[in-house]
Amino acid sequence: MQRFFSTVIALVIATGFTAGARAQSAKYHDAMKQSVDQLDTAHTVASMVDLANRFERIADAEKTQGLPYYYAAYCQLMSVMLGTDKTKADEIADKAETLISKAESLDKPTSETYVIRSMIATCHLMVDPQNRYMQYGAASGEAIQKSEQLDPGNPRPVYLEGQSKFYTPEAFGGGKAVAKPIFEKAKTMFASFKPASDIAPQWGAHATDYFLSMCN
Amino acid sequence: MRLVLTFSVLMGLCLQGMGQVRISGQVVNKKKKPVPGASIAVKDSYDGATSDSTGHFSFTTTEKGRVLLEVTAVSYKDYDAYITLTGAPVQQDIVLADNVSELGAVVITAGSFAAGDKQRGTVLSSLDIYTTAGANADITSAIKTLPGAQQVGNQTGLFVRGGTAEETKVFIDGSLVNNYFYTGTQDIASRGRFSPSLFQGTVFSSGGYSALYGQALSSALILESTDLPDKTQGNLGISTVGLSGGYDYLAPNKRYSMGFDYSYVNLWPSFQIIKQTPDYFRVPVNQTIEGNFRVKTGKNGLLKFYAYYSGDRFGLRRPDIDSGNLKDAFSLQNGDFFGDLSWKQKFGKWRLTLSTSYSNNLDKIQATLQDAENQPVKIPAYPYDAKDLWAHNLAQLAQGKAILEYKLHGLSAIRVGGEYQYGYYQSQFYNDTIPHVTTGWTDNYTAAFAEADIYITPLLALKLGGRAEYSSLLAKTDVAPRLSAAYKVGPGQFSLAYGVFYQKPDNNYLLFGQDKDYQKATHYIANYQIMDLDHTFRLEGFYKKYNYLTKTFPDTAGNGFGYAKGIELFWRDKKTFKGIDYWVSYSYLDTKRDYLNFPYEMEPSFAARHTASVVVKKFVQKWKTGFNVSYSFATGRPYYNISDYAKDYYYIADQGRTIPYNNMSLSINYIPTLSKPNSRHFTVWVLSLNNILNIKEVDGYNYSYDNQIKQAIEPPAGRFLFVGCFISFGVDRTQDAINNNL
């Protein structure tokens, strides 16, 4: 009897916990889904900052999810890349670094977090390309390679590589002609890429199409 | 389970409908300006908003009771406040305080030009030094294009703001470098020994420098060596002046590195093409060996070791000014060693910097009077008997320095430390009339210093420092206060600096029974600077007072004096003209001094009233080629014939002003491997031509002993041409790095 009660209590507690977790998770999932869906249509600095803040709020409230920190970092970096003001780029890159480190400590370093690390280096690089190329150009490329190594099927590092080539002057081994086949490869990879869930990283396909159109 | 889920969603919806509270307000900074993009969040909830372009925000929350509202924005300090949600709309305005970040805060810039690759918005990077036309990869030559430095073509060293070359001291990783320049000969300037690529940071202080440094009356050139290299690589260089090669190894775990470099310089090929006025019977040849290692200590520490040895020799003969057919031959053999070990480590809020170095420099000099057939001649009468001489000059310096820094609130910090230098100098000389004379001195120099950086607000900073020094040779203690302040207004900032600087008399004067006392300079500097990523504008005024300068006549009591005052302007712009980076500098200098054998206070011969430089750089990507042009101008400098011929005192037998100085130089860098990003080597071709217009340069005049003959001092050649090819072979270790980090 004693044992029966214990089992029941255990079951009840377990069920209760599960229900609680799932309920939380539904709220989390909905909030995430809503924000993730806006990523591909956010084209202004203000909308990117807004999304970054939203993801960070979710992350801070959840405390155990790495994904919203990952997105918060991504949106912070995009707010620099979409804008023309580079005066706060270093500070924002440092903030993104803090966010992605939190994401990595909650989950683990992944192909996707290395994509962010590459973007962080690029963000620092943009401030003063001539003098920072040696340090940050190398760091950005290295992160892309790590990302590809961790998940050869991930199209995002390929897209970033294309973007980096696109913005590198022809004389330095970049240019549209060099970037185009890389974007084409990314496009094919995006076509067959299946995100792990509907809130898992899936951005980049639209941007790839955009850059491909610029290459022609 | 689905039921539970649906239920909770429903509950959520109901609650939203029922208990929503609107929170709105405006985020502004302390100057009441709106802060856009700030994040406003109710802690532990998803609820929040981002402020719009006017700083306003508005959102609803279902939270109830006492909640924490958190506000964050880039460049501002985090803000939080408890609010109580009762159901009624909440109006909450928020004032954010500026974050004291190193980037936004005011920096004391009076007197100093920070250059380097690490800091943001630096004035000159090491790449800039390589691509400054006319500098030929010599740090001090590039620095001569900055305001404050003089264009003195016939003497070695940096002449800053009316100071002599000896008044500028060079420090590598905190250690004083005794023989920064190659030993040269009369009327020919020599370049610095160290390559710009050794350093990641350069601070050129033309006055008012920190209490951490001493014994330089006018200027400090503070060089910080590079940390770990980015990758393992080898390099080779072939040029019209010699060969070089090196290898830098970076451990796969990126915790330590080792490097080795060798170079051989021989000016024979260059001198075949570019005719030199002096007759070089021994063409300059130089060999240099360098080694280094760097080890990371813990998470925040780095130990660096660097050793340098160089040997060089040359010999030249020039017509003797006192006779029609005789010649003066001069030959030099030099060996120079410099080694330093430094360690930087952070312990929480503490930071310890230890450095130690040793240097040894030996110059073996022979001067000979020769006849028309280049055979030695002996004439046992003055001035000829003094033209035959053997001399060995030995300089040794061992030093240790410790600095302990404690980070206070914000950016404020306190530094205390001490240093010790053991200096030994010996000079031996003899000829037919003077017996072998050995003179020398030993000095134990100790100093203690303290400095505080105080940020009253992020926009107002003070630096208070002091330095106490004791030299056993002078048996005197001095105390040198240093003060500076900076205040940021709008895009620009004002800085002020005051400081007292002491310096021992120069090595040679310490030998000959001079009354030994510190020379003294007092600096007052005011500066205004505006700097962003693409532009730098600086305006600086200074006044410098000299006391106790070394005198050699009428007596050797150190009662020389003088002053220097001036205005300097610097403008660098990387943006206005597409693809063109240029800077312009201008210096106005008014200086007079009475020192050495000067009969009265007068303008020294190393000071031009007006000096200006324009440096332009353009990289044409299509041609993979960089074009760099520089033009320097200086008004004529005074020259004097200070003579004691036929009198028992020194007098001005002749004086005047030289023709103005004009020099236009060009350098071209061609990088053929640019378009092959995956190539394992990187090649740079360099062509540089100094004084392309071949404009005559006169640096002063030499006079015969009896004042009858006057000869212009001109550079050994009007132009100089340099062609070189430098290849670096990167050993790509990316794969190792990936494998080791996963």
C-alpha cells in the first residue's frame, strides 16, 4: 500500500511537472516561432534591434534555452550589418559575443554558433578593414571552417563564405564572379536543408537569393 | 496531454484579456536626448519592448504585483527599477547613464600620438609606417611626418620641439633602448635598428609623457612588441640592399610561439647605381640575428622574450677641410646586443608588468689622415694631429622595471612601480700625441613612480603622476611631477598637460669632469582633437622651458638654459577622396638655447621655424598596386661657425640660414598574389625613390680650423633608390586548429 501511494504520488508529480514543462514550452515555442518568422522580413536596423531584444527577453526568462540567445546575437549583428553607422559596431559585437557564449554554455558549441562567431569577427573587421584584416579576417574564416566541419550540411557557413567573397575586392581574391558559385552551392544546400524544428535556425535562403541576383 | 496544452493556452488567452497592464514611457540619456533601440523588459517574463527613434516605448504585460523592470542599451549602463503592477497603466520614464567604455571615454592626448594596430582609431599603424613614402620602413622616419619632429638630414635621431636627438628616448616593452639607432658618422644620419613589424603599438610622445618613463627631456617613443603571431610562417626578402629570412612558429594550441630572423645588408650594389659623394673604401655591411619567444601564462598573461644582435662596419673618406690635398678616412666596426624579457599578468583587478633588459654596444672607430694616394700621413700639428685617432666606446645597460596597476571604479586606475638601471660607459682613445686614455663611468639609477588615472565623469579625466629618481653618478635625487587632464566636448576633446622632466647629461659629457647635474625641462601643453574612424584633427600648442643644460664653455657648470614654444597641426582623412588616405602636418617652432659652447642664447641649428609634411596613399585594386607619395618641407635652419680660432673664447665667426628643405619621395608596392586567396605565399614588391625631384639639400656648413674655408653639408647622395621583393610563406594550420579545438 505504502508503495502504491508512493508510485501514485511519483506519477502525479511527474505528470504535473511534464504538464508544466510542456505548458511553458508551448508559450516559449509560440513566442519563438512568432519572432523567428519575422527574421526574413526584418530589413531595418530598428526591427532587428527589436527582435534582438525580444529574443534576449525570452532567453533571460527561460534561463535554460540556448536558442533565443543564439537569435539575440544574430539579430544584434544584423542590426550593424543592415545599418551604415559603424561607431557602435565593436560594442555590439562584444555584446553578441556575450550572448553566443551564453548559448554555447547552455547547449554546446555547434555549427550554428560558429556561424555567429564568424559574423562577430566580420563585425569587428568592418570598423577598420585595412588594419583589422589580418586579425579578424582570419578569425572569421576560421569560424566558417569550424562551422562547416561540425555540420557539412549546414548552408549558412557557405552563404557567409559567399558573402565574404562578395564584399572582398576583386584584387584581393573576391568579387561577384568568385562569390556566385558559392552562393549557388548555398542555394542548393538551402533547398535540401531541413531545420531540426520550426524554430531551429533556418535563415539565409532569402539573402542567398538576393546576393545571387546581385551577382548576375 | 494535448488537453493540458490546450487548457494552458486558453488560460493564457483568458489572463491576457483580463489582466493586461500597459507600461509606457520614454528612455532618455542624462542630457535628455532620446535613446532609441533600448530594451525594456519585465524580468523573468517575455514582456517588454524596444524604444523607438524618439525613445518612447509601450507594451502590455500580464505580470502582476512587484516586478523588476530592466532597461539595457548599447553604450549605456544597465538600469533597473521595481514597479508595482496593480492593473492601472504605468507611466515610467527612464534616464540612462553613459557607460564608461574605453571607446567612448575621453583620452588624454596632449603631447602624444598613439599608433598601433590594436587600439581603435590610431593615428599610424605599422602598415602605415611601411607605406609612408620616404620612410623606407624606418619607424622614426615615418614619425618625422608627424608634427613636432624636425627634418634634420645630417644627424641621427629624432629632434623634437627644439630638443636635441639625445632628448628623445626609445623604450621597447618598458625598457630603455640605449642604442636605438645604428652608429653613424659625422654629417650622415643613420636609421633605427628595429623593424616596424616587431611592434603592435607605438606611442610617439612629443612632450608631457607619463610618469612611468623618465630621463628624456623632450620626447619618448614607446614601442610595444607584438603578442603571439597569427600563424606559423616563414619569410624571405631579397632587395637591392641585401637578403633576409625568418621563421615564426606558432604552437598548434596557440599558447606559445618562437621566431628567428636573419638579415644581411650590403650597400655595394646600391652604391654602384647611386653615386655617393664620400669615397666608401669599405661599403656598409651589416648582419643581424634576432630571436624571440612568447608564452601565454594562464588566461590573462603573456611572457615575451626578444634578443637582437647586429654587427656592422663601414669606412669612408672625404676631403680634409683644412688642407687642399689631404683626406679624412673614418671607419667603424660596431656590435650591438639588445635583449629583453617582459611579463604581463592580470590578477582580477590587479595587473603586474615586469620587464628586464640588457644591452651592450661597442663601437670601434678609426680616423686616419690620408694623402692623395690614400696613404696615411702624420702631421704633428694641430688641427691635423687630432684627425688621427683610435677609439673604442662601450655602452652597457642592464635594467629591471616593475609596474603594478589596480583598476578602480570605471576606467580609473592606479599604477605604482619602480625601476633600476645599471649603466656603464667606457671610452678608450689614443693617437700619436695623446697616450692611451681610458675614461668611463658607472651609474646606478633608481626610480620610483606612481600615477593615477581618475575619471571624474566619462568625459572628464585627470592623470596625476610623479616620479622620484636617484642617480649614483650625480648623487642627486629629483622629483618630477606630471599632470594632465582631458575634457570631452561634443565630438572633440581638450587636453592639457604639465610635467617636469630630468635627464642626465649625455654619455660623453659625463666623461669629462662636467659638473654633474640633471638637465631639466618643464612642459606646458594644450591640445584639441577631433577623431573618428576616418578623420583625425589635432591642434596643439606648447611651451617648454629648459634649465641646467650642459655647458662646455666658459665653464662646465650646468647652467645652460633655453625655451621652445610652438603650434602644431595634424589632419588625417581617409574618406573625402575615394580610395585615398592622406595626412598633413604642420609645425611652427620658436626656440632658443644657450648650451655647450654657445656664446649666448640662440636658435640651435637643428630647429626649423616651419616644418610641414603631406603624405598620400592610394591603393589601386585593379593593378594590385599601392602608390605612396610624401612631401616634406622645412624653412632653412640657422647655421653657425662657433670658433675659438686665434682667441681664448668661443665666438660666432660666421652665421646664416640654410636654403629651405624640400623632399618628395615615392614608393610603390605591388602585390601579385592578391587575387589568389588560397595561395600559400604572399609576395610584396617594393620600389621606393627618395627625393625624386633631386632637390638640393643643405644641412649646414663645415668650417676649416682657421675659418677660411666654408663647405656645405649635403647628404652623401641626392636620391636613393630601393627595390625589393618580400615573400611570406604561411604554413596553413587551420586544419590543426580545428582538430585540436573539437
